[in-house]
Amino acid sequence: MKIVTLILVVSVMLSLSFSAAIKAADTGDKGNVGVTCDARQLQPCLAAITGGGQPSGACCAKLTEQQSCLCGFAKNPAFAQYISSPNSRKVLAACGVAYPTC
């Protein structure tokens, strides 16, 4: 029951923290040009990051899509703890997404 409450609280925090999407800068990766950085898009990953489980296909797809935004999320105090957590590193590795070097 506590994990469900934690996931719900984190989901609400993520939703409220990023009420406005930020346009990503061109990082030179032509596949991600014009990506709109929006932490809410990573909600399919929340259970895997907070609970340590395996990421879903939807999670991996969103991580790949938002990869150019991860440094921005890591620098944001509202999201830094999630990006830098050991479970986050495991999820990124499982999805084949490189951990951001900012």
C-alpha cells in the first residue's frame, strides 16, 4: 500500500512540476531535433524507477524519445533525484539508453 501511495505522490509531483513543456535545443542528434522536453512523458518509467522493476516497452520508447532532454531533467531539482538514482541507471541500461553526461 505504501508503494502505491508513493507512486501516486510522485506522479502528482511530476505532473505539477512540469506544467509547461520546454523546447529542446538541437544537440546535434538529428533524430531528436525538435523534441519537446516534457518529464510527464516519462511516467511509464515511474514504477520501474521508484520500485526497481523492469521497464516496459512504453517506458523504453519514451526514454529513447526524451534522451536529449535527460541532462535538462538532471539539472532540475525536481527531477535530479530520479535521474541520478541507481534504479534510473538500471532502467536506462535495460532500455539501451546511455546515462547522460552533462
